Amino acid sequence: MEVIGAILLLLIAARVFGFLVERVSLPSAVGEMLAGMVLISVAQFAGPFRAFFEGLPDNEALSQVADIGIFFLLLMAGVEMQLADTVRDARKSFAVAVGGVVLPLAAGIILGFAFLEDGPQRTAQAILIGVALSITAIAASAKILQEFGLLKSEAGRVLITAALFDDIFGLFLLALLSSVIASGELPGAYAFAIMLAKVIIFFSVTGLLGVHVYPHISKEIHRRQAAEIEFGALVIVALGYGFLAEFLGLHWAVGAFMAGLFMERSRVGKQPHKSMRLMLNALTAGVLGPLFFAWIGLQANLTAIVEIPAFLAILIVVAFVTKVLGGGFAAAAIGYGRRDSAIIGVGLAPRGEIMIVVMSVALAAGLIDSAAADPVAQHLFSALIVMALANTVLAPLVLRGLLRSADRPN
């Protein structure tokens, strides 16, 4: 009963806040995250229900529902894109991704060394800040672009593919960070080669299956006019890809995106593609997406705002500016105009699911100590979560301003 009540409360709050922010021309994802923040902030005023509200961020069932939300949001993002366009833009996306990773990573490490007190974990914690700043939330970026009608544009395709590369880089960096935590030193060339080989194996296997196997299965199912079976087959493929990704040491979310990417209109047929889009959109936009973003909002412990306000303010600004500049300048360098470069840079700013995975690994490894004497180290987890929320809220606000200024007559 408690689980059902938690899901019910979170979904109602997410939908209400999502509707309210849409009324002021903001993406619903902003309101959905704010819903989570409000719920956890008013817990102390909930009287006899205080324990229930305060337990929401640690509710295991909500965490699992959020994971399912990530899964379907990325599956939907893949289905919305066209593989041929993604392959065509891969070189551009890779260049943008490198720019969107290197600058935030370096800035985060420098910021960590500037604010963290000297200690045995200082280097690993500084790397953690850099890794957190370097990662982009594909799901958040995809939803923001979709709501602005930019997901199918060239800039949108490059941005989402760059975000995918960013997350792959982030997973490499997570492996690097895990090695630093475990051994106190950087991994050698052999370990890096193994990680690279796993990535190549994953994309080779999923690519071959997506091109030569899945389209035949999908067309056969479609001949039987069983849309529910076809939808189930797509989910099974996505789960299989996710399992393969985890088996190879990558994050399962990459598998969901790749499964959707190969659900291409030219391969499976126009009607099956349309049916899958309709079902996925109803499921993600109606239920799982709002729950996921609201759950992220629940993770924001606002004590960091009071305890380390200077560090938090600088962290938020550095995180946003370095993503915009890193991705934007890289886009400009490969030939995009000022408007599209700005859209790409701003679109890379949201942080979310993969960053939270990195934070969870660091937390479980004891890298973040809530009892540490250093106030920055003590509140580092909360600060990075608030940074992720702030950047994900800032991105659509700045993007809307960019689009309005571009549409304004001279």
C-alpha cells in the first residue's frame, strides 16, 4: 500500500506541476522535477505523514520505477531518430561530444582542488566533480528538444548523438574513477584497451542485429497485425541490448537507446514505426517520464544551499557555462552557425540519469562521506544533485530565450 501511495502521490504532483509550468511556456520536465523538490521540502509540515514524505527519496520501488522511466525515455529517443541521419552526423556529434566533455571535466577537477581540503580522497573527489560536470542527460535533453520541436532537426540529432557519446565517455571516466577509488592510482594502458574493446563489441553486435535480424522479426509480427506483440518484441530487444551493455561493463541505458535507434521507418515499415511511436509516447509522456523527473527532484537535499552556498553557486555556473562553451565552440568549429551552435551547447547542459549512476557508485564506495570535517566533501552529493537540477531547469529557459531572439525580426 505504501508503494502504491508513493507512486500515486508522485505522479499526481508531477502531472500538476508539469501542467502549471507548461502554462507559462516551459517544458513539463521542469515542473516535474520541481514537484519532487517541493514534496521533499514540505515533509516537515506533513504532520503525521512526515515519515512517509521523508522516506520518498529512499523508496526502493520509486527508484526502480525511475529506472524504468529512463529505459523508456531513451527507447523513445532512439525511435524518434532516424539511424541514417545519426550515422551521417556521427563525426560532427563526436567532435561536439569531445568539446562538451573536455572543458567541463577539466573545470570540475580544478574546482575540486580549489575548494576541497587536502586529504587522502581529495584527488578522487576532484575527479568525481569533473566526471559529474562532463556527463549529459540524454533523456532530459531529448525531452526538452522534443517539446521545442527540435528533436528531428539536424542540430537536435547532432546534440542527442553527442549526448550519447558524452555518456559513453562518462562511463569510461566512471571506470577510471572506480580504479582510482579501488587502487589509489590511474589504470594502465591494458585496462583502457579492454574498456575500448568492450565498447566496440557492444556497438558491433547491436549494429549487426539491428540491421540484419530485428527488421525481419518486426515485419513478420506486423503481418500478423499484432501491435501488442510487436511492442513487446521491441521492449525485449531493448532489454537484451541493455543486458549486453551491462555484461560488457557499460550502462544498460545505452542498450535501450540503441534498440530504439534501429527501429527505423525504412527498415520495419511506416505503419509499425508509427504504432511504436504512439505507444511509447503515451507510456513515457503520460506516466514514466513524469515519474522519472519527479524522482530526480526528490534527490535534492537543499541543505547544501545553506551550508556551502558559494561553492554551490560557482559549481552551477561553471557546470552550465563550460557545457555551453565546450559544445557550442566545437559545433561552431565544424561549421554550424551561431544559432545552432548555441542550441547544441545549451542542449548539452542538462544532467541526470548517468550522472546519478556515477554519484551512486561513488557514494557506495565511500568516496562521499556525510560525516567529513570538510563541509564541501560532506555536502558534495547534495551539491552535485542540486547542480544537475539547476542546469536541467536552466537549459530550457535559456533555449527558449535563444529561439525567441532568433525569431525576432531585425
